[in-house]
Amino acid sequence: MGSDQSKGAEEQQQLDIQLAQRLRAIELSLGEAHKRTDGDYVILEKNQDRRMFQKPGLALSGTVVDSSIAPQYTRGSSAVSVSSTEQWEKELLEDPKNRLALSALSNTSAANMLTSRRALISDTQSFNIRIPLEGAPITNQRSSGRCWLFASTNVFRVALMRQHNLAEFELSQAYLFFWDKLEKANFFLEQIIDTADEELSGRLVQTLLSDPVGDGGQWDMVANLVEKYGLVPHSLYPDSFAAMNSRTIDSLITTKLREDALELRRLCSKDILDMSNIRATKEAFLREIHLILTLTLGPPPSPSKDFVYEFYDKDNKFQTIKKSPRAFASELSSKDAVKGCAGTDVNKMFSLVNDPRNEYMSLLSVNRLGNVVGGRGITYVNVDMATMKAACIRTLQKGIPIFFGSDVGKYSDSAAGIMDTKLVDYELGFNVRLGMSKAQRLLTGESAMTHAMVLTAVHLDSDEKPVRWRVQNSWGEAAGDKGWFVMRDEWMDQFVYQAVVTPQVVSKEVREVLKQKPTVLELWDPMGALA
């Protein structure tokens, strides 16, 4: 199909007139300004004021661009200059070192090419403070985001292993995963009802809709689950395929809940609210989520009915445990378990965080973040890193493992099992120095809590200062040193955000912070990220 050339010429003429009129108006406002062209743009400059306009009629597939609706920039904005990039490239490749870097970095991973040999050699699995029972076997979350459930159950199991004289033991993460998904779905639907008067396109509702039943979680959330549903041995409720590969059910349930949210909002928007109908509809939606979970994860043991667990202890004696999941979980606070953990009741452990954006020695919480309606809210005691590390050292000296949350993807090597800020030398490869502070990374979205693991040891220097930490991960024995990682203390300073410790290892002043009225952060705050 041909084009009407005469009509197109007339349109172009009109656009040229419009551009000339706009440029004249700007010139008058700027006074004596310099006008020049750069490719497809006309640029006016005077002192620090620089304004750029796309020439009319330039667009893909012959589409006419109306430059009068183009974004206006008022702070000396400029476009990418082709001539400048050509000059940059010329100067860059004149240096033989850059030509060598081009050959190397364009043919392999930059992180692998720039890995520090010193870090690989010095970050060893040797520690002078190590808890006597670290827990075994190494666990594997597979292709799921359940790290927080693995880290927490790996802490819980140590007390139970001492209680029952076990050489190896693993709790069922899938059991908690099932109930967490159901509770999160219920929590989400309640939030949707509660925010029915908010704009659907507003940030709060959109954040709620973004990830209603994600795999991630927090210490207070697992505490809610254990209190309500208890614990079971892994062999009595092992991982299904969907537990190990959670993307499909996450996607299905997320889509279903978003549809449910729209219907609940519609019901809430009626002139006459029928709360009984809203509640009945919500219950029907929740039952559908329960169906999906049951068919993909399997029917879980009842929290109140006895299970039978048969095993051989580490002395090769046959043993039987017959208890309900709730009763089994209550052993964590039993006299023998507390005694075995040097006076520590793991149910009373709480979260220290390091958030340099907010005042230290303050209590933080996150608005509308949780999993169990009516359960424990998310609370963090914000402290400096010196306080957090001192508490961690004292906890390890008591023989207690530590749940901690970090940004594991930064300066880490999962194959070598190393987390070290000097692991990759980007400055060497690119002559670019990265120097944001921890607070700046949080403020810009560069970093957040992304993964939960367990600390079991630390190495102190002659001045009693920590040098490196031993980390139990949940990525299987193929990662790191048969599942174990080394974390340099400098990496901890920069990328660890949370450590769960016992009250006995912190000062009275820190414990008193738990009584404060919390500063409530928004749901989209980085400290609302779920490990």
C-alpha cells in the first residue's frame, strides 16, 4: 500500500514550523544562547542551562513524532553523544591493558576472571570457637525459596538432637511450608478486605498483590507456625516435587489470589456491605487454596494427633517417639532441652538487625507484614554491628547455633563457599571503584536481606576480634565445602542484616528495647524483605 507523499510533506512542513516557534520561544527566554545540532537533535545552550529537542518527524516505521509532548528536562539534561562514545572507545583501546581485558572479559564470567586467589587461599574452614553439636545432615532447599524454614529448623534440631541423643536428624520443612502457604493466603485475603477503601493502583495494594504467598519468611513468622502447628520429623512428611520445585504452585496460587482479591474488593465496594457474604466468599477462596496445597504437597500430619517416629540413637539403641507435632515442638522449651542448650530456650530467641538508616537501640516493625492473623508481628531490635557480633560470639560460646539473614549474592562464590568483600576485584578489571555504604545500598535498592543461613563457629584473632565465621547453608553438599561456607568478618559488616540470639547474651539495655513502641516501616521498605 503506497503512501501519500504530498500529505507527508505538508505534515513535515508544519512540524518544522512548530519546532522553529518553540526554539525561538526558548531562545528569547535564555537571551543570547548557542544553537547547534547533534544528529537527530537541536540543542540550545547558555551557561549551565542546556535544552535539547528531537527534530520533528523522526521515528521508526515512518511514524511522526510530536516533539511538543516529549519529556522536558530542566537540569542541564543531555543525550548520549555518538561522537563522544566513538572517542571514548578509541582512547580505551589504545591502552594494551584494556585490549587484554577485552579479550579476557568478553570470553568468560567477569566474577570468575577477577576472583582473588588470596581470598580462596585464606578463607579456610578453621575456627577457634565452634559449637560442639552443629547438626547434621546438610540440608537442601532445592529450587525453592524456603531458606528461612531450613535455617530455623536447623537451629531447632540441635536442641532435639541433644534431647534424644541423635547423631543426625532433620525436621520437616515441607510441613511448615504447607501451613505457611495457607496462613499467608488467609493473611493476604484479610489484608485485601482491610484495604478495600485504598486505591487499587496505589502503592500499598500493589505491594500486597505483588507477592501474596512468596516462599520467603522471617524468624517471627516461623515462630508463629511452630507455636500453632508444631514440628514433625522429616521422614514423616518429606518433600514432594512441588516443595522442592515451588515455582509452579507459587504462580498458580498467586494468580488465584489476585483474582480473589478483585472479587473481595468488588463485594466490599457495594453500597450496603454484606459482611457475612464477604466472609463466606473469603472462606470459599481459602478452601480452594487448601485444595491446591493438599494435592501438591500432600496431606500434612494433624497438629494435635500423635505421630510415631522410630529411630536408632547414636548409641545404636532403638527408640520410639509418640507425640503430636505441638507436643514435639514444646520439647524445645522443656527443662532438659534448655539445660542441654546452656540455659537457652530457643523459643525465646529474638532478632537483632543492623539498619544504619534508622536509629540504633530502637525497635523496628513492618506494616502489614506477617503470616498468621493474630500471631506475633515482625519485630527487630536495631543495633550497631559491634553489638550484633558480640552477641553472636557469646551465643556460639554457649553452644547455640544462630539464624541470620544476609544479602548472599554479593561478593560470594557458591561453589567455593566463600563470602568475602575482597573476593572479586572489579576495580582491577574495570577501573571502577564501588563505594556505597550499607545505608546507601539499602536506600537505593542495591541490597536487602535475601537469604537465611546458620552460624556455628567463629575465629577470633589475638585481640579477640572476629576474623571469619562458619556458615551452614541449605544448598546441599555440592555447594561450598560439603555444604559449609566461610564468611569474612568484613563481609558480615556490609551484608549481614539480622542475627537471632538469646536474651542472655545481650545487655539489659538491649533487652529493654523490646518494650519500646516500634517504629513501623512501610511494607515496601528493604527491612520488609523476606529471606
